[in-house]
Amino acid sequence: MGNVVLNLEMSKISEMKNYYGKQLLEKNIPGSVFAAKTSACMITAYKSGKVLFQGNDCEKEAGKWGNASAPSKKTTPGAAKSSAKGDVPAGIGEMSAIGSDEVGTGDFFGPITVVAAYVRKEDIPLLRELGVRDSKDLNDEKIIAIAKVIKDVVPFSLMTLKNDKYNQVQRSGMSQGKMKAILHNQAILNVLDKIAPVKPEAILIDQFVQPSTYFQHLKEQKAVAKETVYFSTKAEGIHLAVAAASILARYAFIQYIDKLSEAAGFKIPKGAGAQVDVAAAKLILSKGRDILPSFVKLHFANTEKAIALVNKKQR
């Protein structure tokens, strides 16, 4: 799917809104003036004056309103300070790069979701315009809205480690760190296959372990070459590819939690606080203890706390 961006005056955007009146969508994404969908193109106009056309006929549709704008010369947030992040090269925030991040590792309910995403340097201004930033700074509603747009803009790969499989490999002795390394590596390999023969200028992983340990975890796997991979904590602020991956991973996690909630018959909470103990106890009381492995990460202390709550209620 192609995409074209135009920079237009608000008067022209108002004219466009009237033109697409019968094709306007009821819900707009954050920061937008309107969103419309034709038979072969999605149009989203923003308060900044940028208009995004997505779809097979995006160039034809955009041509009705003007010429595509040149990529912005602004630097990505965090690019100027990236040289201070260990082995991350200066200027990485302005490169075409693959970024990867994960969600769900600290949540009792739900899977681990890992996403790797490729962002070309010329698409960085567009992603910034779409509101892409660290998913932890966004609520679920904004995550969903932004993810629905960027999933058609950036090539990405989603890896989901469901609870049943997670518990199986955890019982076999595999650490969560090794699980994450394998998932990140496979997601990155998938994206490299998708964009081939194009090669990214860099691959940036939101750091969860020392690089040497990361590659040690992958010694029995087909691994991405060490020379092309960089690690940094808070990598969402260094390159928007990591921020985009973070948003897409959280979007997938939210969708999965919704499915678990439907299966449970009540809303499943996120995190690992007291509220999940209560929810797990409710789940055991309604569906039996055998259902837990498909809902939760069993080795968390929350499991015993939930069982204690059940025992207390059954006395």
C-alpha cells in the first residue's frame, strides 16, 4: 500500500472535507480534522495542514489537490543525544532503521507481544505527524487509533507468545530474557525478509538485557548479524521505528486482553497489582483452576495470591 503526503492550507482542507462529505468516517484519529475512505484510498487531514493519502490509488487521489511535499528536515526527537547512548551511533534517529520493542512481560494476564518495524527516513515526519511516540505516554484509545493508521504505513512483524506456550517453555527452564531475545530476533528477521533487497541503515532494540547476553540467548538460532544491531534503554526516544513498534505491540496486547475478557466473561485488568489477584480468583471460582495456564503467567507471585483468595472465600 502506497502513501502520499500533501501540505495544504486550512481553506483547502475545508474544501476537501466538503468534497468527501458522503465518505467521511465518524471517528477521527488524534490531531486530525477529518478522515474519509473512498473505494481505493484512505484520506486523513491533520490540523497542521498535512494530508495523508493511503491506498493503491493514493497518488491519483492526491493529485486532485496538489503535489507531494518534500520530507521535513527536522530531526527525530532524541537524535541529537543518541551519541550518548553507549554504542548507538550519532544521528541514528535520522536513519532508515528497524526498531523493536515488546509489551506484556510484566503483566500477569495475557501474552508477550513483540514487534519489529521498519521506518524509512523519509517517513519520519509523517509518523511524527501521526502522533507516534513512546506507547507508555499514550492511553489505549490513542494507541488503537494510531496503530490502525501506521500498520499500513510501515512494514512490521508481530510475534505473540501466548500464555500456554509461555508457561510451557518457562517450566522447561527458559528465562523470560531468552524468550524475549528469540522473539525480537525472529521479528527482525521477518521484517528484513519483507523489505529485501532493501537493507536498513541500523537495527535498534529497546534494551532489556546486555548485548552479550542477548546474543548468547540466540546461539542456537539464526541470528541477525551483531554488527548491524544496536541496543539502548528508552529507545523509543531515539528512533521512531522503536516507538512505532511499541505502539503496534501494545495494540496487539490490548486486542488479546479483550479476547481474554470475552472468554472470562468479565474485564481482565492489566499489570501485576492486587486487582489481577482478585480477577484471577474470580476466574478460578467461575471456570476452575485448570483454566489459568491459558490466561496467566503461572510463575508470577499473583498465582499463589489468587489461590489464597479463593481458599479464603471457600472456607
